[in-house]
Amino acid sequence: MRFPVQVALAQLVPRLPTGPGWWYEIKLDGHRTILWHTTEGVRLQARSGRDVTASWVDLALAGMDSLGVDRAWCDVG
């Protein structure tokens, strides 16, 4: 995957879909952010695709230390 990606957004529906393969999460107010962990370091991407690493340095540093893998991306918001 290449930076940036399109993020998943919540969608209001009258009823939840049913059947195998459906997973749900509670949508809380906040920032939709993707954390990229690569061999070069960590980057944070806003919903708009903008690099927001400098604005969220504490989250980037925590991501560097806690994942324990060489490459990953996580939806953190």
C-alpha cells in the first residue's frame, strides 16, 4: 500500500446488515487517522490524505514503539 490511502468512513443506516462477514465498531467523535509504520519510521495520515505526523508526535512515537513489526498501517481513529 502506498501513502495516502482512502480511509473507511462511518455510514448512517436504518438497520445493521446481517449475515456472515459483517463486523461493527462503535463510531465515536474524533479524528480519523491512519498510522503508517515502515522501515523508514512512522507517518500519520488524516482523513483528507494530509500528513499530520508533526501535529500528533506523541501518537507517532507510541506507534513506533508498540507495534513490534517492520511494516504496518493501522486505522487509529
